[in-house]
Amino acid sequence: MNTNENNKFTKKMLHYLSKYKSPKLFTGCYSEIKLSDSKNFNEKTVGQLVGKSGERKEEFFSLTGVKPHIEYSDDKPILMLSKYNSREIKLAHLLGERFQTTKSWSSSSINKHVKQLQERLSREEGELGQKILSEYWPEKSQSDLAELVGGMSNERYSPTQTLLEHSIEVATEAKQIAEALSLDSQKLQRMALFHDIGKVVLPYYQHSTPKVLELIPELQSSPELTEAIVSHHNPLGSFSSPYLALIALINRIVSQSHFIVPEDSKIPESLKKSLNQLLTSKLSEKKITHFYILSSYCYFWFILRCPKANQEELTKQLSVKLGPLLQSYSSWEGKELKNLNFSLFWLPEEGSEDKISLTRLKLSNYVHNGDNEAFELNQ
């Protein structure tokens, strides 16, 4: 691209950007305030917010991280705020509300309000963090970790969840799994709660790096917890610790349930019950010592604890049993059923030196033979 073309391209982009309007992002990332609802509203209100040459607008942005955008609806100004950062949006919204109730909107008043609001947010986050930690890590409930845990409530994880809600969901699933598999429930829950704490102090692309531990040194007192932070996106077959492996697996499945589940694709509860009965029978036969089924949409993970010597035979038995079991559901949206994926996640028995391993089973080749229908199960 030569200089003239580059200049034309730049001008064109500036033209488009000048017409840019704040997008209405998902919950927690968008806010609007009707300035005309203010008891102090008059013809000078917008000018006070913007400033003679836009300096108030820039100051608002520099202090909150959110650029205010003003639109008009029926000749009434609306302050629009949007950014993929819930905490900054919350601060900006609170500052906008202060603007509605104050007559003075000078540089000093903006700074005063921001300081007060930041202290308020930190206090609220600290109180929430103390409450959460009193359940998951009581001896740390009065530590600096409390404000960081509470801060997760002002970070978005998905369109429907805050980071704290996601972390608690992972921790809740971890509790059920730990109890089913006879693992240390408190340890697994704590690892689950903190696995994404790096997102509070660092950008997403750094949230699982050792730099997190430099910024939150208090976490270094728990080696497996720190390892959960830096390894929860690692390949599932790379772990030797059942705790680290389960955090990575639970996080993956819980995330799928919020990001990739199509509408109207819920697996029948009766199918889940049948799968549970299948594994319960293997428990009775002493083929396994513990099990738990983790699922999201068409993905089923059978988490199994058993001697390594039983794995090959058990895999064959499950393959044989799954075919007829699933065939009985062939009338239920065959296309969806065909896409079901089953994985056997083998956890070694306590005290064993065996490694964690993974066996994937999948349904393929929906076979039509006259009036007969069947699924072939491939390993």
C-alpha cells in the first residue's frame, strides 16, 4: 500500500470511527442514564458533562476507563456507557448517577466522587470476599485475598455469569465430585474457587501465568492451588495429580455449558439416569471403586477410579452396554443422539503410581437396516 492509498484508508477509517456508537454489550457491560431525569437538569447539563472542549469527557474516561457517549432520544440526552469490564462500568455508572444529583461538575468534584466510589467498591468487594472465604478458606477470610475474591463479582466470565459465579459453580461441582470419589473436598473446592483469580489482576492472556503468583504472593503457601491457577488450561492427559486434572476437566465442562450449548438440545434426564445405573452396576461388580458422571450438552465424562488392570476389560464392557442402551433412545432426535461423545477419565487408586489416563468413545455411523436402527460404537 503506497502513501496516498494509506492516507485514503486512514481517512476512511476515521470517518467510520467518528460514526461509531457504543454497542449494547451483554449484562454487566452496558449502562445508560437518562440525564433529563436529574432534578438539576437544564440546558447546560450536557455541556457540564462534556466541557468546553471535551475535557470533562476525557477526564471521565481517564478516571473510570469508560468513555462516555451521549445520544438523544426524543431530544432528551442519554449518557451511554459500555465496555467489556464490569468493574469499570459499575464505577462509571455510579459516577454518572452522582452527576445526576450534583450541581457542581468540576475537575475537583469528579476526582472527589471517583475516590469515594472506588473506596466504596473496594469495601463492598472486601466484605463479599470475607463472606466467601469464611466458607472456602476460613483462616484467610480477613486477609488481602478477601478483596480479590470479592473483586471477581465485578468481572464478567460469560454473557450470563460473573467470574465469581463461574468460580463458585466450578467449586460446587468440585465438592460433589470429591465426595463421590473420596477425595479431599475442601482442597478441591479451594482450588476451584481460585483457579481464575488471575483475571482480577491481569489481562485474560496472562491470567494463568506465573506472574499471577508474583502479584498475589499469599497464594504461594498452597502449592497445588498455585499449580491449579497456572495449569487449568493444560491438556487433560498431561496431569499426574487427580486434583489438578479434575479442576481442568470441571472448568472445561462448566464453560461448555455456558458458551456452546445450542438451544433445545437438552439430554433427557432418563438417559442420564440410565447411564448412572450402568456405572452403578459396575460398582456392584467391583469393576470400579468410585465414579462420577460429568456432562454438558452431548459430552459425557465418566470419571472412574479403579485398578489399571481393570481398564481394558471395563472399556469393552461399557462399549457393549452403551450401544443397546442408546438404541432405546433412537427416536429422540437421532441427529443429536448420534453426536454424543463419551470419555472415560481414569483416576488411579489412592497410593498407586499409575498415571491419569483418558479413553474416548464416540457414536458414529447411524445404521438403517430395514425396520432396524442401531448405533455403532467406535473406540
